[in-house]
Amino acid sequence: MATPMKRAVGDNNTSAYLTRQPSRWRRNLVLLALMLAVAALAWNWKRLHEQALVSAAYSARTGCVCRFVSQRSLKSCGGDVRMAGLGRMARFVWLSEDAANHAVKASVPLFASQSATFDNKAGCQLEPWTG
């Protein structure tokens, strides 16, 4: 199908040149790709959320033990988390520390977060999961 042609604005002359309207196939392709990505995310949301929650909990506990039991820096604890068997989810985990409360928070942005608190008697314990 040919792209419709129209006359240039302001030309009343019959021999005026014709201009092509801009093609919309790129825009439509981007919109289709975006819709497919949203559909794939919606289809896998529950599985991704569960993976993120488990990864955040494991990372929070590992980070807490590394930081408060082993007395290492939080940056080196992040390396321990990435070496753990969390698969691809490990690269999305962020660790942060609350030194006043002896807690480490691990989060997977937009999916899940979990905290582990250190106690001298009980060690590192996760906060309770809310369903």
C-alpha cells in the first residue's frame, strides 16, 4: 500500500511538488514491543515477586551475618550475596544498613524488601513475612 501524498502547504500551483506523510511503522513497532513487555511482566508477576521475596530475605540474612557477626563492610557483604546461588535475581538486590538498630535491609526494587536484625542472644533474625 502506497503512502498517501499531499501537496505542500501554501502551494496552489498544479506543478507543485508532493510531500510524503511520515511513516508510522516505527512508532507502531515500539508500541507493540512495549505491549508485549507489559504482557510478559503481568504473566510472570507472581513468580517474579516470589523469587524477589526469597532473594531479598536470603540477602538480608546473609548481609546481617556478614556485617554484624563477621564485622565486615556492607560493600563486601554485597559480594557475598552476588556469589550465592540466587541466579539472575542477585544482581538486582540492594543492601542498606541501619547501624543504630543493627539491621540490614535487602530490596529488589519494585518487587520486595526484607530486613534482618542482629541481636546478641538470638543472632540475625528476619522480620516476619506478611502475606
